[in-house]
Amino acid sequence: MAMPALALSLTDRASAAARVVPPLLVDAERIAASVILGDHGRKRSGPGESFWQYRPYSFGDSTQRIDWHKSARSDRVYIRENEWEAANTLWLWSSPSVSMDFRSSRASVTKRERAQLVALASGVLAVRAHERIGVIGGPYAPDHSRGTLLRIANWFLDGGDGNALPAFVRMPRFSSALLVGDFFDTPQAVARAITPMASAGIKGHLVQVVDVAEETLPFAGRIEFQEMAGPLKFLSAKTELLRGVYAERLAQHREALRDLCRRIGWTFTIHRTDEPPARLLMMLHVLISGELRR
């Protein structure tokens, strides 16, 4: 093949490859890059550490981690994993609820877009630290390759498993869970979803993502409110008169979620879509890294 034709073919393949990477993953990697990783914190003793297992090479793995002796005796290429690499897993979940599509005029993104970005960016940081990541409810095993990030991004964009709250799945020891959603479900429903995880020894983080309008109820005058996932409607003649009662009910709901997380040993964080995601990501990185290095 002539050189110009070869170059054109390579360009076409590169463009095709770029198209299959969703913008969500591109944005997640950009946000993750703004967080200074520093030292991950675990004392690693390098190649002399205890051997854990061999696993097949997958997209995104460094070629420096290939065990050439094992691979030479097989028709597959194998990665050698030490014990610390297989011990910890970060499980991600982003709410697929219809309510996550809400975006007021005061925000630039929907709650869904922000939740997916934060969850996936946390996964990017975990992969860079050579930790496994998985997605709750997903059909594939956790791994620590960019291919896994790509599958999780597409899983989020396709709506996940459709459950309003995460369904309990068996997770290995030393796992952590990051759940991101608006969590406007009843505290009892949230408790039924996450208590089994905590009882199984999973350390978790609940991040409530809200729009600034949901936080402050900035409306005034005659406003009709409609349920996003149902037929319920409410017409308010003077919406500004509801602000105090609304703020009190929201605070009560959050205190119930905060108390739930406190009782099971999880953390609870509130994030508004008009706030920069990098600040939240930095805090989550510190919290999750502390658990994964156990």
C-alpha cells in the first residue's frame, strides 16, 4: 500500500476509534486529570510482593505487566497480578431515575450528567491507581483497564439496569461503593437498598446531586409543579410562601439520610450542579483511597 493511502487508512481507523469513546468518558478523564493523585498511600514492595493470580491481557493494560514466561506456554497473553492488585474494588452506581433529567435555568447540566461524570471520574482515578472498578448491576466483572471504563460509560449512557435504587449484589471483601443520585426516594427505601451492602462489609459513599432550584426553591407567584416520573401536579398560587416549609422538609429528608449513613458507617455528601465537580471529586478521592488502601 502506498504511503499516502496507508496514512489515510490509519487516519480513518483513528477517527472511527475516537467515535466509539463517549464524550462522558472524555470529560471524566479530563476532570480526573485535574485532581493531583500524589502518592496513592499503600506501601507497595514491587515485584517481590505475594503473587495472586494470572489473568488474560485486556485492552488498556500496560505491556510492562505481561508475564512473558506464562504467555510463552500458552496461546494467550497473561498479566501477572500481585495480591494488592486483586484485593480492592470500587463499585460505581449512577441513578437512572427519570428525576435525574431535571435541569433548571440556573444550571448548565442535568443532575444525570453530573452524577455520571462524578461516578466515572472516580473510576478513572481508581484505574490510574491500579484499583479494580465495577458497576453495580452491570453484566461484567470488575477490572482495572480503560476498556472497563469504556463499558461503564456506555452502561451509564444506556440507562443501566433501570432500577431507581441499586440492587444488592455480592461483592468481594475490601470493596467500596460510590452511589450518586438525587435520593429523593423515602429514607426507608434507601435504607433497604444500601443496608445489605453495609452488612456485607462494604464501605460506601452516598452523594446526593441536586439542582440549585431544588435546593433553594427560587420561584415566586403562580407556578405549576409536575412530577417528572408520573401524573402528579400541584398548582401553587404564591410559591414564595412555600419556601420555608420546603426548606424544612428537605432538611428533614437529608438528616434522615445522613443518620442512615452514620449508623451503617457510610458517608453522605451533598453536591449542587452549579458547583465545580473537581472539588467533590478531590474529596471523594481522599475518602475512597483511604478505604482501598486497607
